[in-house]
Amino acid sequence: MLLMLGALQLVRGARHRKILRLGFAGAMVVLLTASGIYTRSITRVVYPPESRYNYELHAASITDGIADNVRAEDILFLNFSPYGGNERAAQSFFRRYGERELQVYPSRYWTQNNPAEEIAEDTTLYLMGISDHVNARSASDYSIVWLGYAQDKEATLMRDVRIYIDGAKIPENAVLQYSVKMPDGNAEQRMVALNTLPRTEINEKGRYFVILNDQNIDTATFLCEAAPA
């Protein structure tokens, strides 16, 4: 009798363990599904159909290595809040398309929390943003993704910018237009043709990076436009 009871308990224990394993597996499926739904929902909310191209361009720039030089201990600010100002969404975006864990903070987080005093002096700061064709000031503006070294903790100036160009949409004679903060505090307007800058190999989609070696660039003025007539 005792042997039968013992055997019954073993069977029940095995069933319970199986149920627990199935329950755990089910929970993981729900969690992963929810994560995918959340990321897609961010895509729909932040990037409506007319600007979905910008979302894809951001994703492709990360996959193609725009932030490869950014280390885990560095801080990356998204100057144009392309992910709705939600830091978890931004970090999830980089995790999904760059397969990396980075300290990423949208500009809304930066302006609301302003942790400038908490950042160590030796911390490397980066700025990343998009010059947006959809919200451009003129029909001749093109969408580009850019990443540069931040030159101040207020995240307004940058230098040595890496720019992701979609050659299928942007002609080689297009120009970068931006302003530079001069030592006297005044702004100097500059224009640089893309075809004069160092660039990487063009990939199968016609996309590539160019490098702009300039400094004190006002991020709010950084645009890519058609060449002047």
C-alpha cells in the first residue's frame, strides 16, 4: 500500500512539474509576443504610414553600424526624439536592430530629467537624430540619419558626424547645410556637398555613410538638401 501511495505521489509530482514547465514556456511565449507587439505599436504610434520610411531608415542605419563605435559605458542621446520620448522603447529599438545593450535616452527624457550634473566628466556622449523629409522645411530636403560626438552636456553641439545616406533617393551632389557656433558666440552657416566627403562602400540597397569632420555643429540646423540651382 505504501509503495502504491509513493508511486502515485511520484506520478502527481511529475505531472505538476510538467504543468509548471508548460506554464513557464507559455509565459515566455506571451512575454516575447507582447514585446513584439509593443515594439510594433511604438512603430505605428511614432511613425504613421506617411513617415514609415524614416523608421525603416533608422533601423537600417543601426543594423548597418552607425552606432558601432558607441560603447556600453557611453551615453547616446536621441536629439530628435524619434521614438516618442520613451527610453525603454529607444533601448528596445537598439536591442532589436543593433543586437546591443546601450544607454540610450531620447531628448524628452534629457530635457525633463536633465541629469547633466550626474554625468562623469570622462563619459563620452553621442548625439543621434534624423533630418526628417516628412517634417522638412522645404520639399527639397532629404531624410538622413546622423550620429556625432556631443560637445556639451546640454546636447546641442556635436562634431565628427557619421551620416547615413540613402543613395536611391539622395543624389550625390546633394548638400549638407548647418550652422556652426563660433568662438564669439555667433553662428556661421555652412554648406558641404556630399560628393566631397569621405564615404564607405555602397551596400546592395544603395546606402552608405559619409563622414563630416567639423565641430560645434548646431544639431537643430543639420539638414540635407538638393544642390542649389
